[in-house]
Amino acid sequence: MNLSQLYYFKKLAELEHYTQAAKELYISQPALSDAIHSLENELGVPLFQRVGRNVKLTKYGREFNEYVKAGLQEIDNGVARARSYSTSLRGNLNIGAIFTVQGDYLPALLNAFNDKVSNEVSFTLFQGFSLPLIEGLRRGEYDAVFAAKPEHAEDLECVPVVAHELVAVVQKDHPLAFKHTVRLEELQPYHVYTYRPGTPIGNEVNAILDSHAVRADQAFEDEITIGGAIAADGKSVGLCTYTIGLAAYQNVKPLILEGVPKEFHRIYLITLKDDFQPFVLEEFKRFTAAFEPPEGTVPHLVAPL
């Protein structure tokens, strides 16, 4: 038994005439007769009976027909759904993202995509740290992730989308708080809190610490925990990216780091290189690569004139 036989059976059951059914199926009448006889032999019951020049379903055929119609409808639905992935701008995308883009950049991007490209695309968002998100992408849990680029990215397509600057963070009554900019060498006398090594941002900061002979307590995961440590310790300095993670702390002040590029830590839209990507994901990637967030969406420090 094969799908062709089932489609032939369904058409003959609808038209109840071999010649008409064969014509609509674009096959010969003998080929249709052979297919139906083969199906009846396989099932062991007669499916049609002759009534003059026409045919009628037997009681076995009527019962079988209900299952065939339901089964072929599900198959047709599945085929249409599969084809839609290559042509349709609708559906759902599972997006993983680090928290530092979820409060500003990412909402602006998704809203713009729905406004300008398609409002029939929904997004399910998941939050995490860069490396676990990328592992989830590799396991097929996400269609795309917004994260830092890992060391080993041969299987990944990484499109830079936004960058965060590295800042020093102190309490507002700290000896450095009267300044707006500081040099990394000025942090040497202080206890410095920053990211743990082994993560993309931790490795980037670790390299710049070594180049400026700054020692640090490298035990923190993100800006929230670094900001919390500084909010509780007026003598220390935090070294972290300037993101929404610091917004909760009213008694801390970020300072511009002289000689450190503004675009210190890049965030990427990351997808799998050799994985099938539905049309909607391809369009989302194209839109994201060209997207410029509105002024003020991504926080930046500006030194007073």
C-alpha cells in the first residue's frame, strides 16, 4: 500500500466512475483499476461494487474511506506546513538572549520587525548567559540567540548587532566619584570587582586587566551582581559593561574609562551555519543585521563638556 493508491481510492470514492477518476488523476483507466484491485487484495475486502457504469463503495469501503480522508487531510496539512517554512512570513521564533539586551535593544528590534516586516510572527523569549544559550542553540532549543561570541564558533554564524562600553563603577562618595573619566592605572590602589574568566566578557576584561597591571576579584557573573557589590562596599571599584543591569542602584556612579574603546563588548545575533533555516528566520536575520536602534535605546556614557 502506498500514498498513490490511497489518493486514487479517495478520488474514485468521490466520483464513483473509473473513467472520470482516471482523467482527473492523469492516469489511464487500467492503471487505476490495477491500483484499486491491488489495494483490495492487500486489505482482503472489496471496496467497490459495480452499479451499471458506475461504482459504489461497499460497507467496507465506506468505513475505510473515513480513515483515508482523515489521514490524507493530515498529510496534506503537514505538507503545507512544511512548505510554508520556505515561503511564509508567519509563525513563531524561539529567541534566547542575555538579559542586558532584553530591556532596551531587543524590544525595539522585535517591535520594529513586527511593524515593518510582518505582524504575523510571534517571538518566545528565553533568558540566560552567553555560553549556555549557545549550547542550547546547538541542541536545537532556540532558533537564534543574542549573546557574546564564544571562542569556538566554527559552526556558528555571528552577526554583530550592538556593543556595550566598559566602565568603572563606584559609590557616589568614593574618592574617584568626583571624576567623570578615569584611567585604568588609577584603579590599581583599589579593590576591583569584575567578571569571572572563562566567559566571553570575563576573558575580554581579563586581557585588559593584565595589560594595565590591575588586580581584581574576578568572581562575578553579570552587572547586577557587580553593581550590588559596589552598592554595599564604598571603598571598592566595579569594572563592568554599562547596561540596564546597573539601573537598579541609585548610589553608584559609572565612570568613563580613558583609552578603552566605546564598543568594548559586542553582542551578536547567532544562528547555526549548516542548519536549515526557515524563511521567516532568514528575513529576521536580514532585518536585524540592518537595524539601527532608535537614539537612546542602548545606554552610553557621555562626559560633560
